[in-house]
Amino acid sequence: MVTIPPQPWPTGLAETVEPLVRRVLAPNPSPYTFTGTQTYVVGMADGPDCAVIDPGPAEAAHIDAIVAAVAGRTILAIMCTHTHRDHSPAAAPLAALTGAPIVGCAPLMLQVAGPRSDEAFDPTYAPDRVLADGEGMRGTGWTLTAVATPGHTSNHLCFALEESGALFTGDHVMGWSTSVVIPPDGDMGDYMASLEKLMAREDRVYHSAHGAAIEKPRQLVRGMIGHRRQREAQILRLLGESPRPVSGFIPEMYKGLDPRLIGAAEMSVTAHLLDLEKRGAAAHDGAVWRVA
Ligand SMILES: [Zn+2]
């Protein structure tokens, strides 16, 4: 189980996590966000400009805290890793307030995205510029490069801070929990490939949207890959015992689960089953899954 650090959490304060990076915690704690969304302000403390990563929920107190952390610098880009509602809604009001452009992940809106979307998405997100893998933004003393990491969502990007070797991992790899992969937009096969992609990099530290900085990133990612393979093996074993609906996997796979997270656990099992189906290892008759 997750250990929640003691309150009060440092909501609204600009914490310096490394010379080029300030972190501001939004006041939106929940079973899905841990202590809340962490917004990052990237740039030299005494420089003329900066970028804001994952501005978070559109709450006035949080937007005020971001503006305070920016401390008079010009925001060259408001950058979102993805468009879940705890990450991108403050982009539009912050852009309106400061004139900064919104640069980063592609939009993915309920109204236009068809089946690859869900109610957790922010329909207001409208970027001025979408970054492809390897594209980036540069300011005074900082360079941020997009690393495409689909899986948690189809539009997920990480951002690499070239000057320090830090990677802003959004919800792809987090400091408190493994990522939820919610179909149809979330894709387990893509997620695993995006974890392997990080294994091939040599980032020094990860700053994620939720939870503490990750100081041994490859060790954590290796563990996450192993965890998912273990989950997949469990699912195949249970399928081998008897066909069952998604809910029939939960009691054995998630012992002692917070009841508020059962829905998320079922989504994760579904994501594995869809991936296994794609690979020809599982099939379903209606809601009942079986070995293919
Ligand atoms: Zn998310």
C-alpha cells in the first residue's frame, strides 16, 4: 500500500528541487493524484525566461502559486505531458494571464477523439504548437526535448532537461505508484514499449507529476517492467484455471486494495487482456475472457 506523507503538504510553495527546477504542488490530493499534481517551473532563477510543465488543475490559488514561482520571468512555453484533467486545465487560464504559448502534447478531446478518449480528459486543451518526439523548446540556460511515451495516454510526452540530465515523466513513471493504463486510450503494449524506451536512455533523475523525485530511474523502470510482466503472468495463470470476467481477476491480483481503486484495477486488468488479445494469447466471449 502507498504511504501518504504527513500533512501539511507544501501546497502553493515553490520548492527548489535542482538549480534549474522549481516545483509547485497543486491542492488536488486524491487516490489518483497522491498528494496532488506537481507543476514544474524550469529556468535559471535569475534568468529572463522559463517554461512551466504540467500547470495542473485550473484552480486560482494554484495559478497564483505558479505565477509567484515564475517570479517575473517570461514564460516561453506552457508544456503539458498529457491532457488528463489533473495536468492541463490550468494551461488556458495561465496562457490568458501571461500571454505564454501552450506547447507540448497533442490535444485529445472527448468531442473529436472518438473511441480513443475518456471522461478523464481535458476538453479545453488547445496547444499553439504540438511537439513530435525529439522536438523541443529552448530558453536562457535550458533546453527541453520531448520524448514520446504513449501508453498511460496516447498523447503522453516526457520532457528531457538537457542541461541537467533530468527527465520530467508526467504520469508515465511516477514517484509513488505505477501508472494506470485505461483503455481504450491507454494501451498496455505502448506503455511497455515506452518503459523500454526509457531503459535505453541515461537520465540522471526523474521528476514526475506525483510523488518524490526518482533518483535511481532505471532501477525503478526495470522494476515496473518486471511488475507488469508478473501481472501478465498472473492473468494468464488465472485464465488457465478458468474463464472469467474482468472482476474475477481482482481478488487474487490486488489483495488489500483500497476499495476506491477497484475501478482502476479493473481498467488495468482490461488493458492487459486487450494487449494479450492483440498478441493472440487471450480471447473473450462477451464479458468472459479465456485462453485463446
Ligand atoms: Zn494522467
